[in-house]
Amino acid sequence: MHVMQHLYRRIYANPKFHQLELERRRFSWLLTSIILIAYFSFILIIAFYPELFGNPIFEDSVITWGILIALSVILLSLLLTGIYVYRANNEFDRLVNDVIKDVT
């Protein structure tokens, strides 16, 4: 157990670890903010201006703007997840490997 505590201290003392932690936290909050704004905007528009989403996309269509925008919000979620995974697998993993090399 003592060896692990020493390793944890070395990791925590490493500036690259703090850089990784800061970048990952900022990026996560950015993506979280984007999706929360999209979700809550959608809900608020439905609540206060339902006629905007109730109109059909084109004449004689059964698909409304609400359905199209709801699908867009879902696709935005998938896109942001993909962006996070891409960055985590490239930039963040590289920083993790740098920290591991520094402390071992």
C-alpha cells in the first residue's frame, strides 16, 4: 500500500497530470454546456411557443419541425459524444501516457 501512495503522490505532483485534468474538465464542461443549452432550449420552445414545432416541414407532410429538431438534438448528442471520444483517445491518452512515463 505504501508503494501505491508514493506513486499517487508522484502522479499528483506531475504538472502534466494537472494539465490533463484541467483540459479534460474544461472540455467536458464545454460539451455539457452545449448539450444542456440545446435540450433546455428545445423544452422551453415547446413549453412557450408550441406552434413553432407543430408546423409541418412542408405542405401535406406529417413530419413537423418539432420532430426534425428533436432528431437534431439527438444527433447533436451523438456528435458531441464522438468528438469527446476522439479527443480522449488522441490528446488525453497521450497526456496520460506522458504522465505514466514521467512517474515510472
